[in-house]
Amino acid sequence: MQDQIIAKLGRLLEEPITDEPLVVYLLVEVRKLMDRKGIQSDTLRLCCNWVVHVELSGDAAKRIVKQVDAIYPRIVNGQLTDDDKRSLRAFFLMSTFRQELENLLVGEGLRRFDDEWNGFLASFLNVIEDCPLTCNAPGLANVDKVVLIRKMGEERAPSPEAPAIVWALYHRDQHIFMMGANFERSNRPLAEMVN
């Protein structure tokens, strides 16, 4: 059965994946492959789950929300440490997602995304938009929901340019803060991207 999944992924990857239905199909097949092979890639599994759910509150989602809650005072006061920035970049810029996805694909003899990553990412962002990561654990003082949102007037159309990634932070259903991030060739520091 793994061979059938790999064959499907191979056929799918013959062309750039730059529309929402293909993104969902690819990630569903990737999730099946991960389950069959017992592959543990937390961020990749979270993103595969994200495309088929309206909200995520499992362990991986809770870890992200708890992390943001813990460093929220440093975010709003512009006092992020280098470790904070590195940790935020890994998830919020989707670099860990890309790395884990490409590692799995290449490990199965399939191709990387290369030049069409931005188009794939734009479609992925459209799918997960407004589908929050939530945590109802006791002790959260600042943030209990993290939501990808669209910038006003912006369209995430597949293109060679990196799509804007904007995250809204909520506490008790009140919007409290927005963080902007983007894959840019200039690799601006995260401090410049946090609003």
C-alpha cells in the first residue's frame, strides 16, 4: 500500500502544486504515508491535519499556543531573545513545515518543491486561514488561540513571490495582537516583522 501512496504522490508532483484542492490531496496522502511508515514529524503532521480541520487543539497545537503565551510579554515589548526568534521563525514562517515535508518526499525518492514553494505555500495558507490553533489548558495568561489571517486587501495567489503570513493572537476570544512574517530573500530579522 505504501507503494500506491508513493506512486500517487509521484504523479501529483509531476506538476507544480499551486491550487487548494491539490494541496489538500497532497497533504492527505502524505499523512497516510506517515501513518503507514510510523513517521514522527510533529510540524508536518500538524499541517497535514490542519488542511482537513476547522480548528486544532491537539498536543502540537497546544505546544505552539503555550509557547506564544509564555513569550507574549517579550513579543509586545520588543524583547525577544535570539532563541525566541529562532523558535518563532521555525513554525510561523513555515520553514519547519517545508523542511519536514521535503525530507519525507526526498526520502521516498520524490522531488523537492524548489521554485514553486511560494505558490504551494500560498495555497496552503488559503486552506488553513481562519482555522485556529487553540489551547484550553489552565494557566494561560496571555494567549489561548493563534490564527492565520489575511492582510486587508491582500490575495494569496500562487506566484514566485513569497506570500504574506500574518498571525492573530487571541485571549478569551478577544483579538490582542498581530504578528507579521514572510519568507523574503532579504531574510529580515523577526524583530522587524513583529508588529
